[in-house]
Amino acid sequence: MMGALIIGIGIGGTILLIATFGLIIIGIIRAAKTGGLSKKEKQAHAEETKMIQDIYHGLSKMEERVEALETILIERQRKDFNT
């Protein structure tokens, strides 16, 4: 009777161990397929990337405008200085 109990506990433990390793392997495979990010995280990352690109593009345009204004001011100063 005691031997049957020990064998039952051993078999139960083995089943739990196999199930645990199986879940770990499935998790690793899913993470490898999705790049480790969930669909929501990927979408949020894409939105953040787009916002950063928009900000960069806007700053580039602003830099061009500032340079144009600097040129205008420099030309006015030269014109005022020469008159």
C-alpha cells in the first residue's frame, strides 16, 4: 500500500514537471514568434515611433524657418548699418 502511494506521488510529480516544461517551451516559442511583445505593446510602440517621427519632422521644418528668419534679420541689420 505504501509503495503504491509513493509510485502515485512520483507519477503525479512527473506529470506536473512535464506540464511545467511544456508551458515554458510554449511561452518561449510564442515570445520568439511575436518578438516578445504583445499586440497592444507593438501597437503602442508603433504609435510612439510615429509621434517621434512627426516631432522630428516638425522640428526640422522649424529649424528651416528659424534659419530663414535669421537670414532676414541679418540682411536687415546689414541694410540698416549701410544706410
